[in-house]
Amino acid sequence: MMAKVGRPMLHCSMCGLDFEQTDSVCADSCPLGVACGHVRCPSCSFEFPAPGRASRWLGRIFGKTNGNGNGHAATLAGSVSATLDRLPSGARCRLQRLACASSGRRNTLTVFGMVPGTEIMLLQRHPSYVVRVGETELGLDEEIAREIYVEPL
């Protein structure tokens, strides 16, 4: 997707979509309008702060081209990726992205701390997948484990 002059491309760190800020659902429906300061991904509805002009400028200088100014998604994109269901019990990993078919499921996992860059430990695989995210332990079905892309540590 090619950006028009003056309209920076943004990168959703949750689902990986690159989009223009004007394509954001939030741009038309937010009652605060321009004063809001957040951008909503049109694919997964994940909200994140809109990058400032300075962060975009620094990103271009230092080669971080993910659009949100922090370079984190660009760093994770080049690493080895696997789904959570492929890892052995006891494995430590870092969450790369959630590929959930349902935005509701993605939002629920996000509430429990499952955001890109978070360290996860797979405690068990059977009868269900149990992961530790910070101080929280979550039980997940195999279907959900197949939608979580991680980088083994």
C-alpha cells in the first residue's frame, strides 16, 4: 500500500496491518476528533497513540519504518516465529503477534497482558495450554494457542 504525500503509514503492532491514519475507524467515529491523539486499527480495532512528527522523523533517520515510531514491530518481524502450540512445556518465549480470527478474542487476550513484546512461559500443554504472562496464568484451548505467534527465547 502506497502512502499519499503528507499521510504517514501506520503499523498495528497487534495484527501487523499497515494503514493510513485516515483509514482509521477512529478518524470518523471519535467524538473527540483530532484532539483524541489515538489511532484505531481498521482490522483489529486495537488503539494506540498516534505517532508524533518527531518520532516519525527519528524513525526515518534510524531506519525504523513501522510507522508508530518505536521500531518494535520491525525488530520482531525479522526474528524466528512459531505458534504457541509448537513449543514444548517449560519454554520461554516473546509474543510477536496475535492472529485471532475474532477481534473479541484478541481484545480479551490483550486485557490479560498478551501484547507484542511480552515474555510468556508455557507451563503445560495437556489437557489444555497454560501460559504465564507476568503474574497471570491463563488456560488456553489448542485453537487459541495456534493463533499466538511467538519468538522462542
